[in-house]
Amino acid sequence: MISIDNKLYIKDIDTYIDPFFPVERAIITHGHADHARAGHKHVLCTPETSEIMKIRYGENCASSFQTIKYGHSVKIGKISVTLYPAGHILGSAQVLLETPKDRIVVTGDYKTILDRHLDPFEVVPCDLLITEATFGLPIFKFNKPEMEIERLLDNISKHRENTFLIGAYSLGKAQRIIWLLREAGFSDDIFVHGSMDKLCDFYQSKGIRLGTLRKATLDNKKDFKGKIIVAPPSALKDRWSRRFENITRCYASGWMQVKQRAKQSQIEIPLVISDHSDWNELTNTIKQTGAQKVWITHGREDALKYWCEKIGIQAEPLSLQHRDERNEL
Amino acid sequence: MKAFSNLLSDLILTSSRNRKLALLEQYFSSTPDPDRGYALAALTGSLNFKNIKASFFKDLIKEKQDEHLFELSYDYVGDLAETISLLWDQEKSGNMPRLSYLFENLKKAKTDELKNYIINILNISTGDQRWAFIKLFTGGLRIGVSSRLVKQALANYGDVDLDEIEKIWHGLHFPYINLFLWLENKGSKPKISIYDIFHPMMLAHPLVMEKDLVTANPKDFVAEYKWDGIRVQIVSHGEGCRLYSRTGDEVSNSFPEIIKTIQGNFVLDGELLAGINNDPKTFNDLQQRLNKKAPSEKFIKKNPCFIKVYDVLFFNGDDLRDKTLIERKKVLNSYFSTNRSPMFLSETIDFKDWRFLDKIRDISNKQIHEGVMIKLVSSPYIAGRPRGKWFKWKRNPKNVDAIIMYAQRGHGKRSSFYSDYTFGVFNKEKELVPIGKAYSGFSDEELNKLDKFVRTKTINRFGPVREVEKTLVVEIAFDEMSLSNRHKSGIALRFPRFKRIRWDKPTNEVETLEQIRKSFLE
């Protein structure tokens, strides 16, 4: 039996998955800051994730990187480690830990709906599934993102005098929104916040077409009318946003499904676009993996645990710290 | 229904007051009668539908969705209409009938048809429409629009004064056809019989000593006690008397002995208190009466009430609201020169300077008043809360340290935060017992920290309630402490709120229940 504990520490091979503190060996599922930290000795991840970590934390953010592509395996001691696409952001992976006797899958953050700019999520059969549950409540059922983009574009065409400031995470969500806009035929220049241009370049270098992007600096001040600016959510209410006039605040997130949340954050155009699984995706994935046991790393654990137990699957919440329950402004 | 649901969706996502007003005006001008009247009633909380309440929708969703998953979802969203609209999983064509048609059909529907009719509506509606539709029945819309804002939009729409609308508001009839005719200059101002309706009350601002009084001349003001009862409006004429609460709800039925005795043609403003012969008892005593909707004669005898009157709006057919307070007081003085029990004149306090009043308001051995009211003598009676006219100067609050025991999420704006806290102190048996619940007094930043504390220190969950580690001390401010057999601790606090969070204070330094009782109740 593989021994893994509730901190995602695998004793047999002295390795952690997505540890929040510096460790000797870490497997990193993807490049978001609540999963990928600087300061580990040996890091195992996908090539894209290692590049992202270096962009964000510097070339020396880990002593050594070992990268494996999706579907490829490495053997560490008795355990074979394979990475599978998680459909969350570029390079995001699920981790399969495998011995002849058992299979454990750590999903990391994931979504299963088709997102053509990423490798599609794969269902990996296992005995123990360690899943996220960011949107683990049946109220979370996301529409097609294309519909949300259409609503945004419709609004822009009706209010050309406004500046549309979209809050989206610098890594993953921002690029996805821009990509979706391009797919919908939006060909105007898009302005981006300074914190995300390197990551946008990185996406473009991987063949994901984001079109012409410009920095949202004051030099371009005159050009913002009727335009889209993409910025990290924290910048929406920051002093930074004061440079723009007639702002319409938009926010791309699964949280925007709940109107009261949008109202709290004073968002005028909520875009319900999520890089996480909704309720149906979570429950379908659990069923499809055939897991008899489910651990829930973070999110709305209560409901998912209840659902699992109701259909006879054993479930435990891990309540991992530092994975924030609320992604607010 | 489509226009109405769009209006609600736009309103909830609009934070600017001016844009909200513009959205409302736009709706009133583009929507035909009687639909806009239905919407107006919904927006001002005056739409009543007896057969369908929030619980009806709860039952409906529980047939479709696991009850526990529903409860968890509701707890998370904090808004019933939104929770159900998100959980309802059906085709969405969005071809909803118009608001008035929908409503009339619901009214006509027989009880056994009602359920299927509503299920059908929920099935054909889009998510936003479902949300707006359910909101019609669940009380408070929680979309950041007050009745007053809606009336302001009406005033803007008809280019009339907000006060004109406030004055006739309670005499208007659903679906407000006459009102809209008047606002659109197609009809005359609706005529209202003054004795048939509740007249919105004049309210006071809390006094800020430095800002409001430093330059003010005491001679320009009248001072009265701020009685600790409930505010009532007494509307009396030849055919009887009615009592209304501050919000315009009729409370006559709870006080049959009072309305039976009052005679005359007037509208008075005063405070209802427990006690007899103008000798008030505490708010706690009044609470007994307030809890009974139809009290028996025996119960009334045991818990008598009376009214202290401090203002007059109409007297023998004259509208006195535009007269000054001094002139209105003269009318009252002469009326109360004879015995009008169970009504009494609320006495004024003679004072020369603010310091004297400051002392009066803080005499703390009496629980019957909460401080003093200070009113500008030259002020007319203006509905609402006009600036610089009436002030309430409450007693300084008392403080007590307590330990956070349980937390629950708030609703509406605070639905993602653990913002309702139960706190307690140790009793003789060294057992922690709750002494109250508080929801306010902290900043947004502090709420963030409290919320984090709850999430990381949870030791137990009871449905939506989280029990936390008993490590955090808070200083609670409250207006009054009284004995109560409803609580295990035997005491009840009036209006408790956070004063400070004592992140550093050890729990063993918190005063015990015995010590608290000694210092506040003896």
C-alpha cells in the first residue's frame, strides 16, 4: 500500500504534492501560487509548469527540476508517477501514484469541460481519488463560457463610452478570457495589466493565439474608451484602476454564479467562467474514476463528502490550509 | 416578467445611486399599467400574497433536491430565491407571461392547481427570471434598493417632491394607476383621507456632540426623554382609533384596551410603554405584551400599557405638519390639560446647557429611558430622517468582555462571511454559557479576520452553526442588561455589538457571570 497522509506527503518516497513550505522533494500539479511555491530542492512537474515557475519565481526557484510530459511516467522507488492533463491551466496535471497493488490519483485543480486551448482532462481510474472541491455545491453549474463572452461583447457594443475592466487571474484565467474573446471574433487590441504580460507571452509562445496585446499604462490613456482591459482581481479596486474613466467592472470567476457575491464585490458584469469543475463535473469524475475512497483537499467539502457517502463512497475532507475558500476582491 | 427580472438583475449589480434611479425611471416609463404597479409594490415591499410563502418554495425544491444539499447550498448563498433558482434544473425558454397576468392567475388558481402552475413557471423561466419570480414571495428583495429610493425614482419621474409622495403613500391603492396618472400629468394628485392611513414618521439622527452641538444654541431646542418602548402613531377619528408601528404596521389588535378608550379627531406621535398612570416600566415588561397578538383580558390587567405623546400631525382636521414644533407642542399642551389616560404628555426637560443634558442622559439606575431626544423648536414635522432637526442622544453604552463560542454566516451582503457570533462567559460551575449574539460593530477588515478565525478554529458543526475554540475574547458594548429566564445564563443584553476584539486577552481574565451580574444588575 502506498502511504500518503493528509498533508499529501508520500512517506515511501519522502515526497510532498503541492507543499506550501520548502521541502526536499515536491511534485507540483500546476503553477498557481497556492500549489507551486519557491524554495523546494527537487521538483517534479510538467515542462510547462516548470517554465511557469521560473517565470514567476526566477530560474533558481528550485535546486533541480525533473519534467515529464502528459502520459509519461517516472519510477521513484517502488512507486510509478504519471502525470495526466487536468484541463485547469497550461501545464496543469493530475498525479497518478501507482504500485502493482494500488492506484492513487491527486487531481490538483481541474475542469473536465472541453477547453480547446488546453489538453483535455483525462479520467484516470483509481482506488483513492484526492480531489479538489472549490465549487462543490449543487448550485454551481456553469454555462458555456462562450455565452458569457457573448454577453460581455453585447454589453460593450451598447456602451462604447465605457472602459471594461475584467478581473481575471494573471495565470490561466486571463489568457483563457483573451483567447475566448479572440475565438468570438473580437479583434480590437486588448490591454493587459503589467503583472500578466510575461505569462501572456508564454502562452503565445506555446501557440495559443492571443492577438495584439498592449500594456494598460497611462501613455495609452486616451485609447481606453470601449476597450477591454484585463487585470488581476486585486487590481479592480486598487489605486491602479483609478487611472481609467467610466469603468465597468467585470470579473471572470465561478464565484460570479452567485449574484449576492457579485454585488458584494461591486461587480457590474459577472462572467461565470471557471477553471475549476462545477458540481456535475466533480460528481461525474468521482463516479468515472471508480474510486472507492475520496479525499477532498479544499473547497466546499461538506456537500461533496455527503454526496459520496450517500452513494457508498468513503470520503474524508483534508481541509488543506492556504487554499483559500473565498476568492474575493 | 422579463422586463421586471431584467430590472432586478440590473439593480443588484449597480452600486451607483444615480444609475439605480435611472434604471427605475426607465422601467416606470417603458412598462405599461398595471405591470409597473405590480413591480412598484414588489419593490416597496407592499406586495402580499397569502397563499405562497418562502416555505412553499422550500418544500418544492426539497422534492427535487436532496434536503441536506439544499440546506448547505442555502447556507452558502444566503438568499432563498437565488439558492432555489440555481438549484432548479430545467429547460429555459424564458417565455414568461407578463407580471400582472402571472399574478392574477396565481390569485385565481385553486390550492390544488397552484403547485403545478408554479412548477410550470419555474420550468419555463431562465435563471434570472426564476430568481426574480421567487423573490416576489420571499419578503425583502435584498437587491440594494430601499423603498425610499424607489419613491425618489417616482418623484424624479413625475418631477414632484419626494415629500409629496411620502405624504400620500400609505393612502395609495395597488396597482397605483392614479399615482402614475398624476406623475405623468394626466390626472390630479390622488386624494387621501388623513384618518384612513398611516403617516410616515419623522425620525432622528444619532447625535455627534462635536459636530452637532458645539455651535448650536440650547435655546433653539427642546429636550425630552428617549423612552424605551415602541414608537406608535395614534390615528383617531369618529369611527375609532388605530395604532401603527414605526414601519406603518397596524398593531391595534395587540392593545384593544387602549384603542377602545381613545376618542377624538387627531393623529398623534408617541411612545407605547408598559405600566400605569404615566409610570413606565422596562422594555422587558413591554416585550411580554408585544409577543401576544390577541391578549386576554386577564393578561391585559396583569400587563397594562400606556402612551407618552410627544407630537401631533393632525388635529381636528388641521394638518399641523408644516407648523413648527413649538406650535405643535402648544396644541398638545392644551389637549392634555385634562386627563387623557391612557395617553399622557411626554414631559420636556428644562435645561440651560448641553452639559446638564449630558448628565441627565447618563443617569443609569433607571431603565425606562435610553437617553434624551433633542429637537429643533422651529422644525416642521417631516417624514423620514431629515438632517439637523431631531437628534437622539443615547446613554453611553456599557461594556463587558466575553468569549466567542459559535458563529454563523450572515445573509445578503454578508452571506459568505461568518458574521453572526454567539458569545458567553463562565458561570460558577466553570461552564461557558452564552449571554448574547452580536452581528455588528466590527470593520470589514476585522470581519475578514474574524471569518478566518472561525474557519480555522472550528471544532464542531451543527448544520450552519460552527462551534469554535474558546480562545477569542471580545469586548461587547450593550445598552442594558436585564434578568431573563429564557437564557441559561439568566441575563439578557439589549442591543449588544462588538466594541473591540481582544486578540491578545487570555480567556481566564474574563469576568465571570456572577461578577457581571453583580456589577450591572445590583
